[in-house]
Amino acid sequence: MDSPAAQPSQADLALHDYWKRLLKIITSYRLAAVVLGLLTALTLLGTLNQIDESIYHTQKKYFESFIVVDMVNWFPVVLPGGYLLMAILFVNMLAGTLIKIRKNWKGLGLYIAHFGILLLIVSAAVTKHFAKEGNMALRPGMEGNEVLSFHDWQMDIIPVDENGKASEALVIPFKDLKDIGWEGERTFTSKDLPFDLVVKRFAMNSQPIPASAPIAEQSDGEVVDGFKLLNKPMEKEAERNVAGAYVEFVPKGEGEKQEAIIFAHLGGNFIKRTPYPVEMGGKTYGVQLSRERMEVPFTLRVDEFIFDKYAGVATAKNYQSNVTKIEDGEEESVIIKMNEPLRHRGFTFFQASFGPSADSPPEELYPVFQVVRNPSDHWPQISMWIVMAGLLFHLVLKLLQYLNKPSRKATATA
Amino acid sequence: MKSKLLSLLPIFLLTSLAMGYEPWPEDIVDQFASTPVIHNGRIKPFQTVATDSLFELSGRTKLEVQAGGKDYKLTATEWLMDVLFRPEYGRAHQSFGIDDHDVVVRIESMMKQKKRDRYSYDELFLETGNPRRKLGELAGIYQQKRQNEEKLDYLEEQVLLLAKRVSVYEGLAGTMVPVQPEGNLSLDTSLSEFLKDIPTLNMQQVEGMLRAGPEAMQAFGEQGASFYRMLERLYIMYRSSDGLLFFPPEDPENHTWESTSSLIEIALTSEGEQRQWAIDRLVLLENVAASAGDFDAFKGALMEYKTFVTNAAEKRGELSGLDAEMAFNKDPFLMGPRIMFIFAFILVAISWAFAFSRPGKYLAWGSIAMGGIGFLLLAQAMYYRSVIRGWAPVTNLYETFLFIAAGGFLFGVIFEYFTKKRIALSVGVILPMTCLLLANLFREANPSEDTLPPLVAVLRSNFWLTTHVLTITLGYCAGLVGALVSHFWIVGQALKINLKEKQFYKFITGMAYGIVLFSLLFSLVGTVLGGIWANYSWGRFWGWDPKENGALMIVLWTLFILHARLGGMIKDLGLHVCTILLGCIITFSWFGVNALGVGLHSYGFLGGVWRALFIFWTIELVVFGMAVWIKMRDNPEALKGMQGLLDKGPKKAEKPE
């Protein structure tokens, strides 16, 4: 095989042929067209699905999935999911662009445009896998650096000393909880704890119910302290889900194991949580499920929240938070308002909402920031400039070609 | 509360119109029309308040009046002047349009025996048993039903509609009640006189006194009971006369003007200079109201009030849009451009009969001229709309229709210049005509929708409004132009028009393909820009919101067309079918998704949308039927095994023009 003169064997030829054919399919316009057509259909169905289901679930089911199996009215739908289609499109586009597009200045515009779109898909993937988001609510005068997740939960085990003072909690992150499910269980152990913690029956949306209540029959969970946990279907607004789980505290040494139902509280930063108390090995611990938290490497203080309405009507004119950013002892005044977020050290703070409710007196209102950490924050912008440059170049080129075509001149003057 | 307010006025059992009607002198109407006021969150001339309100109440902009055996036709401004300053006429005007007489029966009005299209306030509500209260109760029940997401039947919807209209009317009429001679506190004194001498009270104190009842007013001696009554009336006035904001406030930073209601509050809760400040303003209004019977005196009082407000507002720099609005109000429903484009369409349609002969050419030029005038009128109106609020020309769904109309004409004329086949021209007048007709249709179907509302916080960015909104709307526009061009190909082929002219049909295909490319550029860039804007305001580039999805579908389908053509999956017929499908997708994304009632972009203006869409899609189904027929006629083999689509062999890619 080393010698260029050597003849390839029959098998090599077949293999070569096989690869060639595969490459041909991968780079084909037809594959692109089929994927684009399916994506159009998927987008339509994913839009109509939002009439009945939350955007969060639609997104999971249609756009972030590998395969979609659903009923639209009575019509069964089986389609490749958005994630899979995007991945195929990416490969098809990358290979197709490299191989198919003419490698001269006539193809330049298309080259540029396709790479712009590739960057856009990459940035979508980066956002999906690496972006973190949550919210931060602060009353005027309050400081904070903790961001609460919208949908994810964590379990905290908080050691409490004899004076009732809590020290730093041990945290079970969401990624270790979410796949336990209603039927599964997982044991967590730590050298700092006198017990092993068994989490079983983890429900994303749940409700504790007195075992005597008729509705308790709907739950196949065990009765603990006269209560059962009901595993409920997900809410239409995903933020309203309340996670819950059965847990067991199994002592490492002597002693009886203890059982409990732990369930989360809805509510933002201002809700005082009451963790479930456990005594074991002569020590007290509080256990709770809470919104997963993320820390920002600096502190924000809300100085003032302004909510302007138009004269005499309820239409909002302006939401604005005057805040102070505190970092290494240095203070800086910043304004966060609609369309003008604060971007700092990879985090972006958006004026997203306010509380407690729209008809509260203005002095009680407080801002709620959406906080996002997204490494590909600005990539779509870059990709748009690339695509625009490429398409414009190509279109102008086509137009010039068209105008210089002899046949057109003939028909135009005829 | 507002319904209570009007009951403070004396009741004329025989409606005053029976005795005759005295129209307002023209010069007074003109002066009043251009007086600035704040209504629905924005400074505007009274003329706009009048037109919008009468349109909302009755679906019309003029009012016919029969009085003393004569017929009068009132402009909206004259109507509003009656509502505000001559309430006995205002209540006798048949201002309320009611489509279904059963509504009148259900609220137990005395008019239940008389079936009509329009009723006056007095006709509806002058009745023992109180039909006004009945309407309020029913509206409350139905509103609750709606909040519980229960479905309302047609009649219930109509009752709610009437309740809304009545509250609009009462909101307007109520603003003047406190300063009207008949509406005063039933004393010898006017409101301003009364407020001069009253002790300083805050609103909580007033509410407390009213809750305590007249017995608690002993401290005021014999006057106690009458003081209680006055306070009660004053409180009703205070609570319900904030529909119009008449005067700029004292604080230069504050943009909320003062209503009669807030002036009452200021006078009541303050003393000395500040109280006088409020009373001075109330006196201006009182003078206007008191002189309504004497036109000369009225004009004097009106001018005094108008000059005062205009000067104060100008000093604050708040009247920048007023002149533009008066100019815009000459044709606020865009009748001019609509008619010009209809003429342009008729001319170009006739020109087809003459093909490319000389008369045909003249007709085509005539069509361009008519369309051009229509375009200029439309552009002028859009310019005014933009100046009125100081925002880019497209901020809501209604305005997209105007923009696509204007853009469609420009696209058409530019393509016509290059192609000279009259197809682009035809499309360039059909699209604007359809858009303007639809805009009007939707406006009539949603009479309560303000097409120039104050802009919600997130939209307040001219940078994004011009970049994202205009680009994406141009994308819609180009795609629709392309879809229309494809109709020419399919209909021409189906009807076997000039089938021998292969070059001609090939040319249309090239044109459609080129326009699809344009549509892609604008839709793609516009969609990504929308994402970037979303990333600035909400922190996420993409959220699979229905409107975002709609835009994405356009982009994906356009890309599908291009790649399917490159891959040889579709040829000429297929391309045109796909382009027409693109048109269907665009209409869905443009206003269909808004009507789904979910997502961030689902704003009002929805009545009639689905009907229009289904009519359009049904027509397009017929066109698709034609396409299938063409396919069967020209290539009977192709349909047998759908070989055209499933043929696995590599096809020679057709090079697009």
C-alpha cells in the first residue's frame, strides 16, 4: 500500500466507495433541504404546542430533544427532535460548505454566510450546555450576591451548633438529584456527617398530604409522620413546581435510621426557610430543598427602584434600578433598566421583573433581576455581522451578474 | 363610581333633542379640536380623543342627529363638545352602537321594545329598575367568568363590549361633571368656591368621615348633614373624573397632567398658594362649562383655557407632536392612500387586457402614477405617526400593515424597473392595496384598539425598533412579493396563458427566486437582530416564543427553498408552490401567532385575524390545487410514483437565475 503504484484491493475500493457515498449524502443539498423542512415543521408544532403546554416543557420536548413523540389533537407525531436536527444540520453545513461551495470569489459570499450560521449554531450549543441563569430579588437597601435558579433545586445539610447557630452547609447539587426519579434512590455520604443520606422518590413537583386525606390514595409513597408525598404532574408555568423527596438518615455507627419527607418552599429571596431538623451523633442538622444557588463574585446593593407609568394609564413606561456594585471594597453606581443590562465579569443583570405585585404601593416595590452567565453572550451578534456581510456580497454579485446578462438586455430593449 | 357620577346631573325626561339642536360654530370647533389634553397616556389634541372615542363607541367617526325636524351631521369633535359641555345633548346623542338587540333586552332597558343599531345614553339607562346597574352587575359576572378562563357566549361578549363602551363614555363625560353648573354640589356655590373655604383634609380623613355617616357630622352644627352630602358628592367626583388630564402639573419633572379629580385632591389636601394653584385651574374649566349656552362667552372662556394650557405645555416642551397630529387627523383612517392603490390596481388590471400594446403601456404608467400618489400619502401619514410619538414608524401590528404596504410598492416599482414585465408592478400595487384594506378591516373589527398607544417599556428603543422591526418587516414584505409573483406563474400555467412563451415563464421563476433571496437576507438578519435585542432586554438570545418561532419558520423555509432547488428536489412548479407556502407561513408569523394568545408578543388587535387568515389560506389551497393539476397535465407519469420527490439518483442541479 505504501507504493503509489500498488493497486488498491477490491475491499479497499468498496470501502472507498462506501465513504464516498456517505460523504456525498452528508454534504448533499438534499439532506440540508430535508433537515430544514423538518425543522420548519418542528418549529410550527412546537409553537402550536404552547397553547396547551408551558414554554419550558415545549422546549424540552421539541427543541432540546433527540426525538419527538407527541399527540397533536388526535394526530400522532413522530419527528426527529430539534437537538438532533441541529446537529445534523451542523455537520451537513460544515462538510457541504467546505466541499461544495466554489472556491473562488463567486463563492466567497456564501462561504462567509455559512460560517456565520455555523457560529450561530455553536453559540446555541454553548448556551445550552454552559449558560447558567437565575434571578436575584433585592429590596431597596439590601445587598446580595446570590442568584437563585428558576427550575433547579439543591439539598442543603446545615450543621447547627448548640447555640442554634448554623455553619456552612453541605450541598447536593441538582445534577445529582434530578435523575433519582420517583422510583429510584441514591445514597450520599460525607466524612463530615455522622450519617449517610439516602434520597429516594425525588419529585420535581410535589405536595405533602395528610395520609388520612382521600387524595393521599393517589400517591404510592410511604407514610412518614402521618404524611405522604404526592408526585404531581409538572405545572404549566415551570417556576411554580415544588420539588420534594423522601429521605432516610442512616447512622454510620449505632442507632436507628430516621425517615422524613423534605419538600421545598416556593418563593424568592425573602422567604425564611425552615429546614427539617435531624439529631444524630449528638449533633443537630437542618435539611432543606431550596432553589439551586449560584454566587456572583461581587455584591450588588439596590439603592432605589423606579417604576414609571404613563400619565393616567397602567402602561409601564420605565423600570429602573439604581444600584451600587461593590467589589474589593470599591463602590460604583450603576443603572440597570429595560434594554440596558449590567454586564460585569461574565455575568449580566437584567431588569426582568418586580415585586411584590403590580398594585403594591410604590415604596414597597423591589426589583427582580434576571442574572445570566453565558460564555457565548455576544457570539450571535458576531455571527449576524458575518452572515449579513456574506449574504450582501452574494446578492450584490448576483444582481450585477443579472444586469450584465446579454439575454436580459435583449428582452429589456425588445 | 362613574355611573354614579352622571346621576348627579339633572335628568331631562324628554330628551332635549326633541326641542331642536343648535350646532357649534365652526371656529369654536376648530379651536377646541387643536387644544392639547392627555388621554390614554399621551398628549394629543381633543380632536383625536373625539375621533377615537366616537369610533370606539359606535364604529363611526361622524354622528347623525335628528332634532326639531332637521337632520344634522356632527363631526366627532362636535360630538365630544356636546358630551363635555352640553351633557343634556351628549346623553341624547345616539352614540352607542349595539349589534345585537338582545343586549338591550338583557339589561332591561326601556328600549327593549325598539330595535335599532344605535342608542343614546338616556335611551339605554333611563328606566326604573336601573338598567345601568344591571349592566354593571352582568359585566362583573362575565368578567369573572373570563378571568376563570370560561368561555363566554356571543351575547355575553356583547354585554361586556357595551359595558366597556359605556365606561369610555362615562369616563369622558365624568371629567367635566365637577365643574359643570348643573353638576356642582347642589349649592349656590361652585366647586371652586366650595374648595376655597373647606378645612384641609387628606383623602383618608374624607373616607373616614364618609364611613362614619352623616350623624358624625354634629360638629358642623346644623350644616352637618348638608356638608356630609357635599363631601360625599365631592368624593364621588374625585374618584371618577380622571378620564382626561387637562393641565400640566406644577413639578416640571412630573409628566402626569392634572385631571379635575387630581385638582380636587390638591385643593382639598393643601392650603394657601398650592390650594389656589388648583382652584385657578378649576375656575378656567368652570368658566368654559358655564358658558356653553352663549357661544361668544364660550369662545372667550375656551380661548383663555386653551392659551393657558398651550403656553404651559409648550414651556415644558411637550407639544412637539401636536401639529403633526392635527395634520395626520385630516385622514386618520388612511382613506386617501387606500383609494389611490385601488385605482392603481384597476388601471394595471385593465392594462393586462391590452398586453404590451401602447394603451397597455399608458395604463401601466397611470397605475404607477396613482400608486406613487398613494405611496406618498401613506409615507406622509407614517411620517406624522412617527413624529407624534417620537418613535420609529413601526411599533405595533397595525403599523406593520402600513409599512409593508409602502415597502411592497417600492419593491414592486424597483423590480419593475429592472424587469419591465408589469408583473412586479402588479404585485407592487396589489400588496399595498390588500394591506391597507386589511389594516382598515382589522381596525374596524377592533374599534377599541388605539393604534397610537404609549409604548411599553421594553419597546422604548429607537435603535432596536429601526433595526430589528424594520428589517424583519421588510423580510415579510419581500417574501409576500415573491409569493404574489409565483401566483402569476401558476395561474398563467393553469389557464394556459401564453404557454409558448417559455422565456416569459422562466423569467417569472427567476424573479421569484431572486425575491426569495432578498426575503432571506432581511428575515435572517431581522430574526437574529430580534434575538440580540432579546439578549439585551431579557438576557436570552432565543426563547422559542411563538413570535420568534414564526420568524424562524420563515428563515428555515426560505433556506429550504434554496437548498431544495440546488439539490434538484424542486423545479419551476415546485419552487412556485414553495414560495406561495412561504407566503402562508409569513401571514401566520406576521399576525397569526399573535392570535394564539400565548407568548411575549401576543398583543391586542386580534378580532377578525383568524377569519382573514382562513380565507387567505383557503384561496391558497385552490392555488395549490391548480399546481397539482398542472403537474398532472404536463407530466402524468410524475405523480404515479411521486418520482419527482423520491427519485434517488443524483439529479442535475438546476442553476438558479
